[in-house]
Amino acid sequence: MTKHTVLTDAYRVVWRWHFYAGFLVLPVLMLMALTGGLYLFKSEIEDALYRPLSRVEVRDQRVSPDRWVAAAQVGLGGQVSSVFVPERADRAVQVKVRTEGGKRTAFVDPYDAHVIGSIPGDGLMGSVKRLHSLELFGRPFNILVEIVAGWAIILVATGLFLWWPRRRDMAVALPRAGDPKRRPFWRDLHAVTGLYAGAVIAFLAITGMPWSAVWGDVFLAQMRASGLGRPPAPAAASPWGHSEHHAPAGSGWTMEGAVMHAPGHGPASLSIVIATVESRGMARPYTVSIPGDPSLAYTAARLTEAAEEARSLYVDGRTGEVKADARWSQFGIGAKAFEWGIAVHQGQQYGWVNRLLMLGGCIAVWMLGISGLVMWWKRRPRQRDGQIGLGAPFAPPGPRARAAVLGLVLPLAVLYPLTGLSLVAAIVLDRLVSVFLKSRSEFAR
């Protein structure tokens, strides 16, 4: 076998798996790209949607924050879990309330504690976020995020392998003039889009992993155990606890679920907590989480743009004593890396340049999906020609050809076990389909 033939065989095998990866995950990737692109403009969309609820008249003095809580609880008939304090003086505070019918967000005028109105849950963008992570469909679909992200990286790696110039073949770096009715036009569009957007797509896939239900939880636990994650609790305070039910809102990946005990006697007060938070110089906007367990401290988490602005204050609601003040400088190197990755992923870290770059990656996913679909349609199997199957590229036999694919995907399968399991399932399915199609072809003859 000549060197050129081996290279061609490897190319065909990689092409086959690039086809399968796209066939399996591009529809989900396109959904995630659409919802992710919308979420990049969360503040603008919410401002437009909820303007009648969020705008208030600025007056001389605000009423006690405890009155915000009381008004929301009476108005919506539930228990308050958190209060969002906006940056601007002409904006309503947003009070999250747990009711018998589910969570709702009340918009409360901070100057007179009037409940202007309410929306279900976290509103439209909350639903978009849950759809983006597939949590809207339940935990099994959130697990699918990890598999899809892993296959997205496989798509980028195999796509780069296919694009790489070989001997007489010149790699396409710019779109070439062509007829949109013909397949080469769409092939060039697909290749150029993948070339320039592949790194962004791979980055989005990798930095989206902390939200996955298996890998993200395991990695987060390892960061905590190794000292590379959240800072140690202050010596004078109780150790960090972990609670899913009373998890502080808006505290970020590093402090997610972290709670601290503040045992004491007497009623707690949001007014005391907010007075302490502002005296400690925490910049607005921030969210104060009110724990349902009276033995836990209140948590104030700053809503940040850049990762290094992260800060969480743990305050005793009875005395105003600060139990912990967790800042970026105290985070471990692993936590800093992931907080930075998440901030870039969400288009926040570097302003509009960051946001537009992530938006470009989302648009590129759709361009790749559409161009890939058109290419498949133009070379799809036709019954009249005696062709059957999905139209996947032919995979020549030989261990050296298969080694090309294993060299690309095996490291990812080790790093992301669910992707590895799905890869094994795909290989088994591929073999079964090949055997079925072969037997069907022999039967037809």
C-alpha cells in the first residue's frame, strides 16, 4: 500500500466519523447556539420585555428592605428566597418568591414597597438558559450536554484534519466563486466557516462543560478537594457546608451551593444584611439570598461582568456580622481558570468584542449545520440508483486508517467519559448498520 493510499484511507475514515458526529449532534448544537446567542443579549432583552415592571420614579428615600420582603410575600403568597438589588436608582428590586404554584419574580418599588407586578420563575431568559443547558427537559437531557460538547470537539478536530492541505490539494482559506446549486460551493462555505470559527466552537464546548450534570459535578468536587477551587473558610467561621436546597443565587461556579452556618437567636433581617453589604463597599448590582434554614447565613453575591470582580459576602442576618468575604484573589488556580472561561463563554469578560466573537461562533454553528445539510442532500442515497443507507462516506478497512480516528477521538474519550461511552455505542451501531446494509445488498442481488 502506498503512502498516498494510506493517507486517502485515513481521510475517508475521518470523513465518515465527521459525518456521523455532525449527523448526531448538529441539531442539538444548533439549538444551543440559538439559545446561547439570545442569552448573550439577556440584559437588553429583559430591559425591553419588562420595562413597564422594572422602571420606577426616583425619590429621596427608600423604605426598609424588610418591607420589600413583606410586600412580595403578601402580594404573591409565598416565601422569599432572594432579592436582586439593581445598579440604577430608577429600577425596581426583583424579589424571588417560592409559591405553591412554583417560583415567581416580583418587581417591587424600593421607595414605597409597592408590588408593580410579577413574572413566572426567572422570566423568558431564565427559560432560554434552561433550554440552552437542556435542563428544561430534565436531568437526563442535561447529561446529554456533556456528550454533545464532546462530539462538538470531535467535529472540530476531524474537520481540521479534513481541511489540512495534502500534496496537490490546496486548503480553502477564502470562499471561491461558485454556483450555489452545486455541491463544491457549499463544501467551500462549510470548510471556510469551520476554519475560522472552529476554535471559538471548541472553546464554547470546553467552557460549557462545568454546567454538565456528570463531568461538571465531578470536576467541581475535585477542585474543592484539591484546594484548587473555592477558598478555605475563615478560621473564626464555621466550615463551608453544601446545600442544593438553600444554595445561594448568583454566587458563580466556584461558590455554587456553598453555605455557612450562623447560629443565633432572634429574627433575621434583610435590612441589617443590606446595610452591612453596602457598608463593606460591595458594588451594585448584587443578589442577597435568604436561606430557608434559619441557622444559615445570608449570602450577598455581586453580579459581575469580568471574572476577577467576583465577590460573595456571608452575613449573619441577626447581628450583621460578616462570616466570610470570598473574593477572586482567594480562589484557587482551577477556579480562576473556569470562572474566566465561563465569563468569556457568556460574552462578559471583554465587553462587546467578547460578546460579538461568541455571537459569531453561534452563527457559525448554524452556517455549518445548514451547509452540511445541503451537502448531504446533494449526495444523499437515491433509491432509484439502488443506493441505501444514510449516505455516510465509505470507510475502507485497515488498522492504519482506523488509527487516524482513534488518535483524534481517544484523548477526548478519556477526558470526557460520557463522550467515550457514546463513542463506543456509535462504533457498535456503525458495525451493526454496516452488517445490515451488506446483508440487504446481497439479498437484493
